[in-house]
Amino acid sequence: MLIDAFGDDRDLYAWYAGKAVENRWSRRHLTGQIHLRLHERQGAAMTNFEITLDAADAERSSMTIKRRKLW
């Protein structure tokens, strides 16, 4: 499915393959994320974590938000 979706674009292939493994996505969920163009939206949310929290707390806060969006 990834080959059909991305052909010769190895970067996108690898990015989606990595996300699918990391998040244990089903084939159906992966297909949905590809159609929604997750790679263009990932990390696009604006926050003030970097300037208001120390580095470790900012990272944890960002990861918490990312995980909640996937559920």
C-alpha cells in the first residue's frame, strides 16, 4: 500500500512506515492518515511550550498533545 501511495518518494514512505509501526496503526488507519496528508499537518500546531516551560516539560507537553490527537 505504501509503494502504491508514494512510488519513488522514499522519505514519505519511510515516514509513514515509521509512524505506522510506532503507533501500531491498522492498514485502514494508515490509509486514512495518508489521505488526510498527516505528514503536512504533523507538528503544525502552535504552542507556547518552548518559551513558557523548561525543555523537558515542553517536550513532554508536546508529546502528550500528539498522543491525544491519535486516539
